[in-house]
Amino acid sequence: MTFTSRLAIVALTSLLATGTAFAQTAAPAAKTDAKTTTAAAPADKKASKERSAESLECSKQADAKALKGKERKKFRRECMKEAKASTAAPAAADKK
């Protein structure tokens, strides 16, 4: 067998193997498209939910303090409790 015939066989074999590899990688790509479609639905649900003025104000304060993660959640929770308590106190005073 000559060098050129061996080279031709190797080239043909690699083309056939490459075609199979591309055919196998196309199937998982379709699955990831389905996942992004289902993942987009909960994001739309969160976006449609309106936030109260107290929640927005607490978020702004947390941003100003550059809080992240658990510290931010703890700060916002306490801030929301204080905000609800301060709005409930004047309402109770108005009823008397």
C-alpha cells in the first residue's frame, strides 16, 4: 500500500467519524432548548409580581450598604418588619 492510498483511507475514515460525532451532539442541543423554555416561565412569574414601596426601599438601602447573600436577606427581613410596624402604628392611632 502506498502512502497516498493510506492517507486517502485515513481521510475517509475521519470524515465518517466526524459525521457521526456531529450527529450525536445535535440531540443534546435540542434538550437544552427545552430547558430554557421551561426555565423562562418562573422568571416571568417573578417579573409580574409587584413589589411594595417598603420592599423597594429596603432593597435600595441594602444596595447602598453593598450587602450580599445571607446578610442582605437578614437586613431586608428586619427592614420589612420595621416598615410594617411603623405603618401599622399610625393606622392603629387613627382608629382611636
